[in-house]
Amino acid sequence: PEFGFSLGSQQIANSDFYLQSDSLFSNLALYNAAPSDIRLQTTRLDTKNRISYPKKVSFIEFTPYVEQRETFYTKTKEISRYNIIRSIFETGATLSTKFYRTFDVEADIFGMTINKLRHVITPAVTYLYTHTPSFPAAELDTFDAIDSLTRAHNLGFSLENRFQTKRSGKNVDLLRILGSTDFLLKENPGKGSFGNVKSDIEFRPVDWITFHSDTTYSAQESKLSKM
């Protein structure tokens, strides 16, 4: 079972700083396949707090931030190191902007209603530095991505295309296409250069059905790793 609490980005007093907080309590267990009777188990409390300083310069949105993450584990791989707290410091920034154009399109194709079509393009560049965790991932049992967090230093590039229309007086995404990749800087663990190239596509022809596709291509291994 898991219980979570999230506090969306909230302005701090009357300042230009914003606070975002997320907490997740998890009671985790993983049974290995038969004939093994080994069971991995821990109770985990993960909290992260981010302070950001969003600014808009002309048509560019710039958002630097700092984040502190604390994760408590009742058990690790070493019996002598139970009830530990892992700390991770992270900092980064995002540069983004938006371009859009509205097309005067009216159509009803096999139940897919289009009342004008708005194309929104959002390019973004991100910088990320994650300090080496105070407790290494290699000494934790891995249940999900939280447990495998490690040092990171990279630049991220993304390009999002949204095709929106109006239905019942509300804007809805008819088609969303997101492409992204990371450039691993030399301080990042492992080999530098580009990492994974990801694509995420969502198509919603009508309100009650959505088609979704996501792929991951490894630039370093030159192969499709997820489809």
C-alpha cells in the first residue's frame, strides 16, 4: 500500500519564490519467483521539497530551482544498516517558450468533432545537477525509480506539439506529441554524449477514448529499448 500527499507550487508569502512539496509513504514487498523463497521488504517514506524562482524575460520563461530529498528506509541490503535516511540535493533550471497559431477548421469525421484547431509548440531546455546520494543505490533493494536514484549531470531538450480544439466550450488536446532527449555532461556517471531519445504520443479523437504510444531509443547503444 502507498499513501501520498502533494502540495502544488505555492507562492511563499509575498515573495517571488514558490514552494512545491511531495511526500509518499510506501510499505513495499517483492517476492522472487519460485523456487526461491527470498522476499525483499522495507517501509519507505520519501519527501522532496522544491523552491523555484520563475521569471519571464520577454517571451522566455526561466525557472531556476533547488530541491532537497529525504528518504527513510526501515531495511536495506545490509542488516547492520537498517533505519537509514538517504539525502539527495538537486538543482537545475528550465528555459521554455510557446508559439501558437489557430486554424479556422470545422469538421466532424466519424464522430471526431473539430471546432477550430489550435497548434501550440513548446520548446524547452533544462539543466539538471543531482549530487551523489548520501546512501548509494547499490546498497538498496530496488522497488522502483526512487530507489535507483544516483548522481546526475545533464542537459535536457524537449519539443512539445499540441493540437487543441473546443468541445462543449472547453479546450481539449486532440493530439499531443512530445519528443525529448538528454545530453550527458562529463561529470555524469558513465559515458557522456546523448542518452535516450524518447517520444510520447497521445491521440484523443473523442472524449471517451485515448490512444497512447511511447518509445525510447538508446543513442549510446543505437537500438530501440522500449516501444
